[in-house]
Amino acid sequence: MLGGERGPIDWSVNQAHRVQNGTAPGAAYPGQMALLGAIGIESGYVLAAITLVALPIAAVAFARSGPAWRSIGKGPLSIEQSLPPPRLGGGEPPVDPAVQRAEARQMLEAKSFRRRRRGEPGLDVEAEVERLLDAPGARPGVDDALRAEVRELIVARNERRMRAGEEPLDVEAEVERQLGDLIG
């Protein structure tokens, strides 16, 4: 290593000298560091200026890329498709009473079969169907919670009517009328 041989130590020591002179292999042209020093710009300011210019451009590009990201995996050949548009007619179509009666009979027959398998007495299916579907005041699709909520609204309406000096409504008749309007 003596004499004119260059080893790793010689190279590392001379590298610092070459960077100061602007002749390092990474310099774009000789004297690059000297030029920036002569202008009075330090490398931190250059980095800050580039960041301040690039950051708003990147933020706008990121904000505008949302629809593109949401459309990934969509299209005519994709497996997952959007739901069909809602029908304009409103809620559920009316239930055919014959279909409702047949389905109730099937469920009650299954319940009776399970009870007989457990050793319990079976149900009288026809009597249960009549009791459930033909109960007085019962409407299909009306449960006790809905009936109670409609009753509360009518009671509140009656209180407002009485404060206004009007005659109160018959609560039970009004409940049945509104449920009939609601369900059909």
C-alpha cells in the first residue's frame, strides 16, 4: 500500500476532497456545489422549494383520483354488480291471502310434526290457521309494536285537538283506519 497504490483508505479520504471541489462522480457538472454556494442557496432551501411546489400538485391529483379508485373491479364483466334500481310503485306488493294461508298451514304442519316427534301432542293445524289469520282486528303485517305506535300518535293528536278546542277522535276507530290506509 505504500508508494502510489490506491486502496480503500486512500479512496475514502480523497472522496471528501473531491466533493468539496465539485468533481465528485455524483456532480452534474464541475463546481455544482460551488455554484449553489455562490448564489447563496443552501440545499435545505432547494428541498423546501421543491416540496412546496410538488405538495399541492400531489394533493390535487390525489383528491381527483377517488372516482378512479371506486371504479376498479366494476364493469360489464365483473362479478359484483350494483343492486337493481328500486321500484317506483312504493313498498311491498300486496300479499295474496291464499298464498299466505298456504304458507301458514305449511309452517304449522311442520311445527306439529316436530312436536309429535318429541312426544308432545300435535297441533290442530286448521284451527291454528283460522286463529292466526282470521283474528278480529288483526291485519296481515301489523304487529303489536306498530299498533301501539299508531295509537300513541293518535293520542298525541287528540291532545292537540283538545287544546285547540276541537272534538277528540275515537282512538280505536282511528287506529284501524290509519292501519287500513297504511297496509291496504
